[in-house]
Amino acid sequence: MASESPTLVLFDVDGTLVRTEGASPHSRAFKAAFKSVYGQECRFTTGFHGMTDVQIFMTLAQDMGLAGSQAWEMAQEACRHMVALYLEPQEGDGHYVVLPGVEETIHALVGSETVLGLLTGNTPEIARHKLESVGLHGYFSFGAFGTEAWDRNGLPPIAVARAEARVGRSIDRRRVFVIGDTPRDVGCALENGYRGVAVATGNFSVETLLAAGAELVLPDLRENRPLLRLLGGGDQTDARQEDDVASGVRAPHPPIPQV
């Protein structure tokens, strides 16, 4: 009889694990890199939450008539410039803080031998710096990052393949959970047949994240019992009755991907 599949949890970074206090060094570097590579000022609009860095560069450059491989190559060049600029601290840069309940939740998952990884729109270097600055990087030895796919939907298969390589066996897609704070985090999980969990610690409400298809939405990770129970494979219908009001909200009929 085959051994039970491990549980894989893939965390977003910004708005899920950490937030920025003060001026964002990431935004500073992004804007400077955009001007350097594309020769124009970067003008952010709404709707970018949950996009990868590459996707944001390419989206902002659409009005310049760039498309296809040229657009991809310029966005990759812009990401390289951004990383170099980001890693040169500037006076006035803000700093990162861990969001409520994150450390306790990670410690509980490590104790349960859950496999932890990252799934982020950041570049690997910027994600690493953010997590190192708050003491979390040591918990994440692999992930999928914002320079590796055009959009977030392309990242989960990359992260799962790396996880399987680390554990030396396949992982049941029903035991893969993506945790994030935007509808795009939830969407990238569902698009690939995985399970989406959300925290309302970013720019989106519990209601919006449920509407995006999240199986479970928590206001934050301080009351993490529903999440830990879900990740442990407990019965979802029975568990739904406890802690819903205090801790989080479950979708009426959680979407369980089929193998």
C-alpha cells in the first residue's frame, strides 16, 4: 500500500506573511527599473494586486506596442535592474513586519511535518530579502517566483514539481494548498486543480476572497485552528461548525479538486 501523500502548503509573501511599514523599497526599485529599461515614467493604476513582477512590467508596457518574446525579454531585463536597485538601500526606505499569527502558524506546520514553500510574484532575491529581514526565510527552502511565469497561474506547477523533487515522491493535488491574500492567489490554485485558502490581511475583504472561490478565509492567522484542521485532512463538513464566527469563514461547498 502506497504511503499517504504529504501535505504541501505554498505561501504568498506580501500581504500574507509580511507587510511594509513606510515607503516600499520594492516599489521604489520597480519604478526606477521601469524608467531605466523602458525610458518612461512608471504610472501604477489599480488592479495589480496578485500579479507577478514580470506580468506588471509587461502590462505597463503594453501601450508601447511591445508584445511576444520582445516584451518578455524586456520584462526580465527590468526585473534584473529592479533587483540590483532594491538591494541598494536608500534613505527613507520602509521596513517589513510579520503579519499577526504568521510565526505561530508556521511553527505549528513545521511541527506537523507539513512541506512548506513559497508561491510569490516577487523575484527570488526580493522574496528572500523580505523574509530574511523578519527571520522567516529559513522555513522556506524552495518556491516559485515572479520571474518564472507570465502570470500567477503558471507558478503552482513549478512549486509542486520542486516540492516533489525534495520529498522524493508525488504529492496528491488534493493535499496542495495555496495561501494568499488576493483573488489571484486563490485563482491560481483553482486553475491548477489545487486548493485555495485566503487571509484578509491585504486589500481584499473576506467576502471578496470567498467569492473568488477560497475554500477557507481567515481575517488573519492569529486564530488558525480552522486552517490547521483543514491542512490536517479533517472532515470539512463537521469542522465547519466550529470557530466559523471567531476564526474564519468556509465556502458553503468547498471545491475539492479531483485527481
